[in-house]
Amino acid sequence: MKNRILSAIILLLICVPLLIKGGEYFAGLVLIVGVLCFKELYDLRLKEKKLSWLISILAYLAVGFLILNNYQGKELTVTLDYRILTFMLLAFLVPLVIIGDNKKYNLLDALYLIGCTLFIGFSFNLMIILRNYSLTYFIYYLVIAVFTDTFALVGGKLIGKNKLAPTISPNKTVEGFVVGTIIGTIIGIMYYLTVINSSIPFINLFIVTLTLSMIGEIGDLVFSQIKRYYEQKDFSNIIPGHGGMLDMFDSFIFIIVAVLLFINII
């Protein structure tokens, strides 16, 4: 627990100033974190087989380009440079013919890389766009993720008895899920009404905040299922007490992606 708290403090000291500064500084931070998250997913695949160094280079280039796509944009409209998408598809599919050996590189490898590249590249690019759009809105989503995660853990340890998804994440409980959702929703609503807009229809704010909190916890389970499939406890050990970058950002990634469903509501 001490390592977990110390790591969180160090990350806050690094990330908060860059978050406040915004612009290229924050984009650079998101690029680094996003690439590290992609590496953790990519390394899972490498546990099963070694892939060509050229495939690796192309994969990192593709995810980097996606993360920085329109990184100076300030409008909450998602745009995708189709040149990047075309590059990515060719980079991962053409080697199927060039290599010509399913044991070394096959369609499942290609689809895995395409999926991971799109998901990480898109979600971290959206983080940059949302920060450019509004710091206060970005913090609103961050508050939901942090308080939901924290109190799901606390609630589970204090009163957790019923397993939520024992085959996916044995330590998560129904009680922890409920406590995390309640506290994450309450704090998120309080922040929004205090800092962003106090005149918003409460029912709209309640539904969106509650939904985002629950999606964050579901996102955590999705990544836990990925780890379970590859028989991995943590995605890596880069952050003492937390595990990997994905272990820390898993729920926030899903919340950020889900934001697109509610752009016109709050």
C-alpha cells in the first residue's frame, strides 16, 4: 500500500503540471503514456510468439500517429486521418503475403495489432482533444474515474463479500462495485455543479455521471479479462504498487471513449 501511495504521489507531481499547462506539453505526456499502454498489450502477444522487428516498428509508428492525429484540435468532433488508417492496414496486412508463414505471422496477429492500435490510438488521441476543449471537463471525467476506482477498492476491502466476476477478477466484489459507483457519481456531480455548470438539468447530469462511473468499472473488468486470458497478474511492473500503465488507466480509457455518447447531453 505504501508503494501504491508513493507511486500515485510521484505521478501526480509529474502529470498535474503538464495537465494544467496543456498544449504540446500535455500531448507529449499522453503520447508517452499511450505508447507504454500499447507496449503492454503488444508484449502480451509477444509472449506467444516473436514478431518481426519491422512489424514492431510499424506498430509503434501507427499508434503514435493516431495519438497525435489533430493533436491541436479543440472541437469535440472526432476526425480520423484516413492516410493513417490506410498506412496501418497496409502495414499489418501486407506482411501476411511477404512473410508467407502462418507460424511466424498470421491473420490473428494482424487483427490483434489493428485492434490494439486503433483502441489505444483513438482513446489517447481523444484525451488530448478533450483537454484542449476544456480543462474543467477533463477533470470532471478524471474525478469520476479516480473516485470510482478508489472507493471500489476501499468498499471491497471493508464490506466486500459477494464476488462480482470471480472468473475474471477474483478480488472484485459487488459491494465494491456499488460503493465505487455511488461515491464516484456523487463526487462527479458535486464537481460538475460547483465548477462547470450549476444550471444543468440534474437528471441529465445524474444519468451521465452514473453511466460513466459504471462504464469505468466495466472497463476495468475488460482489461482484467485480457490479463486473465494471457495468465498475467499485471500488465507490467513499471509502476510500483499499481502494476502497469494499463492497470492504472484502464477505467479512465473506457470513460474517455464513452464520453462521445454524451457530448450533446452535458
